[in-house]
Amino acid sequence: MRIYRTSVGKYFILVSLGSIIMLGLILTALSSSTVKQMKKKDTAEYLNSLAKNLIYVYELSDDTGLGFSMNNGRLMIGDEAVGSDSSIVDHLKDITGAEYTIFVGGKRICTTIKDDTGQRYINTYNNDIWNEYARVGKTCYLQDVEINGNEYWGYYLPLRTQEGFSVGMVFAGMPSQSISVTIRNMEIKMAVIMIFISVIAICAVIYAVRKLLRMQTTITNYMMEIDRGEFAHEMPKWIISRDDEYGRMSRMLVSLSESLDGRVQKDGLTGLYNRSAAMHHLKKYFVEANSPDGRSFTFAIGDIDFFKKVNDTYGHNCGDEVLKRVAAVMRNNMQDAGFVARWGGEEFILVFKGKLGPAQEKLEKIAQEIRDTVVVFDDYEVKVTMTFGMVQYHSPNNLDYVISKADKLLYKGKENGRNQIVS
């Protein structure tokens, strides 16, 4: 089957390819902004760490432990004047490639930035940053710092004394031109990656659509056979064994085809599944348990103790109320654990997802809640208990064996005094 010859195939291909192309164009348009935002954040963090490192290096060179201070208008670190020796900032520039500047107030007193003649760009001012940020202890990150006619991305940190007073600031920056080159290279790489991903995605879409349409056609043909009443038609094993939605759908259809009446039927009194519907759902659990990596289930059958005595003593209307209250307790506790059904008369079945241990813990809770339930009818208060038999399904046993085994355990519990769970 060629997918291009089917309306669904054409629809999937056109929608998928159109979506991929549109997404590629949108991502390409957004890539520049994304790269810039990423670079802005990364550069901010990097320059912040460099500025902090500059302060830290100076503090390490302080043998006195006095830290930064001002003495006659000069910035001191310990008993040494800052700015008289540029070896520290030069060494850091050689390691990191960044530019560094130290300010007293808004005045540059030490820097790695040089003018066209090779002279350091000192004794100049940046009072705007000092007054607005560093003086009050704030940091500042800018992407358009103009210094000596050149633009930088720069981070400013306040320079504090040990008493916490801001006496200056430090600057760590990188030329905007070098960052722009980095951004452009990243944009090119992202564009190449997106083109490559788009090509892979297109190939994957074509492959996936072919597989999906094959499974869809197989399931549709099976449903048409069921609609014609051909229940002997077999679902191919390759789709039944799949552990996905199509596999589960195929197993569900197989289960439905085994029952002429696949409708979910409810018991008129309790609102629970009736016996026919219970068998229908139980078969689904059976099919699931026998699928690859299938989940086992636990089957329990319960009987209200001395129910005939309740009817004989208080009347059938009271008995009906007991059935409804017991059903409500089990239904409320089985919503996420499996399902419960009225098996007949005062008998109920509970089918739990999973193994016996957790299922029995859940059933113990249900049994205790039933014991604690008091059914008030007219002027009577009726207390109820139940006896259960439960067994975990193990392949290759069939459903009849599981039901029969649980039923025998139930009667064993009744013979041993009732009001118990036998597993």
C-alpha cells in the first residue's frame, strides 16, 4: 500500500511536512534571539565571576588582613596602594582574555585597556555607573559599554571596605566584536543542526505514517469482519503482541469479538457490573495478562455472611439496602484498583490489577470498612460482614480455573467461621 494513494496518507504527509517546515522556519527566526539571550546570560555569569575573582586575587595578596581601604584619597589593599602595579590585572587578562579596570569612585586608576598609542586608559571617569550602581552597593551588567571609542560587554561590581562601605568598583569586560563573532558562529551551527534535524524528521514521519496506516488498515479490516458477524476472523499476531495503543486496541477487539454482547451492563440494584459484563471485563484482563510484558491480576469472590437471615429477619427491602451499601463500599475503594461486579444474589467479585500481596491488603481494608458499616433501616441497625476467597492469576491457567479456585477458597472461609479472607 502506497501511503500517497490514500486520503489519510496524503493528509498525514502534508500536515506533517508542513508542520516540520513551518517549525523549522520559526525556529530559524527565533534562533538569533535565543542565541543572544543564552550568550547574554552566559557572558553575564562569566564576567561576574571574573570581576569577583579580581577582587579575590587582590584580597589574597593582602598579608595584613585589613582589606580595601582609603588613605589620603588612595585605594589601599592592606598597606599597598592599588593601581601602582598593573601586574595582577595583566596576568588575569593573559589567562582569561578579558579586560579589567579598577575604579576609585568613578575614576579609573588601573586597567588593561589601552589607547591607540599603547598607553593605559586611566585617570578617566565613569561617574554614571558609580553614582547609579556601585556607590549604593549595586552590580551592573551592560552590553553597550563604550570605552575609548570601543564597545564592550561589561560587568561592574562595587568595591567594599571591610566595614561594608563602597569606595570604588571593578570592571570585567569583553569586546562586543568578539562576542558578535561567537554569536554568528553559533547561529550558523544552529541553522545547520535544524536543517539536519528537519531532514531526519521528514524521513521519520514518512516511515511512521507507513507503519501507522498499516496498523490502522489491519484493525479496520478486523472491525469490518466483526460488523459482518465473522467472529472467527483472527487478528494478526504481529499487532496483538505490540505493547502500545494499537496492540491494546487489537487485544480489546479480540476480547469484544468473543462476546456477542460487548456492551457494559449494570446491575439494576447496586449499579455495579452484572455477571455478563464482569466476564466481559475479566476476559480483557486475561488477554492483557497473556500479552508480552502483560500485567497479572488477582481475582476475589465474596459473599455476605448470613444474608438470608437478614432477609428473613428484617425483610427483603432491608436486604436490598445492605446490598447497595456493601456495593458502594467496594465501588469507592476499587476505582483505581480494578473493578467490582455483582456476581449473583449476595455474591460479588473483585478483580485487582497486579499481584496477590497488594491486592489482599486492599481487600482487607474493604472488608474492615464493611465491618464498620451500619445499615440503618426503619428502626433497625444491621451490621454486615463478608467472607472472601482470592487467588492470583498465573499463566497458563484459564479463567474457569481461577474462578473455581477462588470459589473453593470462599467456601473454605465459610466453613472456618466466615468474616475472613482466604487466599
